[in-house]
Amino acid sequence: MAVGEAEHTEAASSVAASESTLDDRYGRGRARRVDSRVGWIVAGAAAALGLVVLLFGGWYQGSDLEYKDLSYSVVDERTVTIEAQVTAPADETTRCIAEALSESYATVGWKVIDLEPGDSRVRRFTTALVTTAPATTATLRECWIEQPEG
């Protein structure tokens, strides 16, 4: 090997080493490109999954049972009435718990209400609750469709 060739080989390896150092420092190497591809693949898969959830999530029908308080009235220190509406399958017995609350939100009265099957899905009712202390509000705590025994 001639002297000129040796110098050229040393210079080329020095340039390659310095480029390798710069690539490592600034992230231009092959490993960085592979990491970038993996990131884009994961991001694309996450976006596709999100799109599937948005498209098919809206098809969920939800519950057949809905209930809401319409109004309440404090009759006296020991009685409160509540008017409510329940939407449930017409051919099912539905039960609800009505609750009277004090100023500190403590339960001061409650009652289980049975709504028998009828012609309409929407059932509206008013009921009186006897309380152990003065109530400031009344609400439906929970409703459910009664399962047949057997």
C-alpha cells in the first residue's frame, strides 16, 4: 500500500467516524428511523381503534329503563311528596326507591314503590313519604325491573 493510499484510507475512516458521531449525536442513524417507523405504526393503530370506537360505540342501545324526578313538595315537618316519571318496558314490573333528604343530605325517609305492568312504557306517579325529621328534598334513588321468581 502506498503512502498516499494509507493517508486517504485514514482520512476516509476519520470522516466516517466523525459522521457516525454526528449521526449518534443528532439522531440520524438507522436505529432512529426504525424507532420512528414503530411510533408511526403504533399511532396509526391507535387512531384506527379510536375511529372504530367512535363509529360503533354510537350503536349501543342503552338501558330500557329511565327514571327522573319531576317535582317534590314538603307538606309538613313529617311528610314530603314526590312526583316522578319512569320509562320501562310496559309488560314488566318496575320497582323504585324514593328517598327524602334533610338539609345535611341525610336520609330521613324512604319508600319502595311498585309499578305494575301497564299499557304504556311511560309511567308517572306521585307518592308521599313519611319522614323521621324535617325533609328539604325528595328524589328517586334507584329504579330497577323486577325479575320474575323461579
